[in-house]
Amino acid sequence: MLTIWGNAHCSCVQKVMWAVGELGLAYRRIDLGGSFGGLGEPDYVRLNPNRVIPTIDDDGFVLWESAAILQYLAAKHGFGTLYPSDLRARGEGYRWIMWQGNVLRPAIMPLYLPWQVWRPEYRHLDELEGHRLRM
Ligand SMILES: N[C@@H](CCC(=O)N[C@@H](CS)C(=O)NCC(=O)O)C(=O)O
């Protein structure tokens, strides 16, 4: 049985759920993090000492870090499709997974938090400008 901890508002959880959908896997998802809280509960910290979401348990195998989860699930269930057998195609997949997590997400978060979540007085345009992606 595949269990996924994490609420559906979190982009790191959403990409795991997207992969789970593409692979047609049966699962149960437990809301956690954000307004659901629970990341500091001892039972969860034992699973994921980073106290973030997502975390999965696949028949007793616990894994965290969304990029690792994507690669694990795709390799296990989608070899030749979501997990290409061609190394170059797989490398391109890795590239976008890593780029999303290491480049795009850190650039978006300072935009997302001030504009979507925080109060207007916390919005600092000059600081946001410093996060502009230069490619
Ligand atoms: N590098 C981690 C980042 C995980 C992460 O930062 N998750 C955020 C939500 S997207 C989190 O748990 N934040 C605390 C919270 O939601 O309460 C991954 O990709 O899994």
C-alpha cells in the first residue's frame, strides 16, 4: 500500500500526486503541513526528520524529498514510459525535475509568499527583483 503524507496545496505534494495519477497507482493521502499542521508530531518526525512534506511509505519503505519520490515511483512502475529506458530522455527528465526544485521553486517562493500569503506591507519589490531568473 502506498501512503502519501502532505496536503494538496503544496507544490511538492502536487508533483508526486501528478506522477501517482500518471502511473495509475492506488494510494491513500494523509493531509499534513500548512494549515493542517502536524509536521512536528513525533510519529511524523520519525518518518521525516526534516519536518516537511511530502513523505511516502511504500509497503514499509519510507522515502522523502519529492524529486527522489518521483524517480523511485517512476522507476518502479513506469519503466519505459514515465521513466524512459533511453538514458538521454531520462537525463532530460532529471534535468527538469532538478531545475524545478533547485532553480524555479526558490525563485517563485519569494514571489508567492509576499503576494499570495503575506500582508501588503510585507511586499518588497526590490527584494523580489533580486529573485528574477536570468537564463
Ligand atoms: N526539498 C523538499 C522540500 C519540501 C518542502 O519544503 N515542503 C514544504 C511544502 S511545499 C513544507 O513542508 N512546508 C511546511 C508546511 O507546509 O507547513 C522536497 O522537494 O520534498
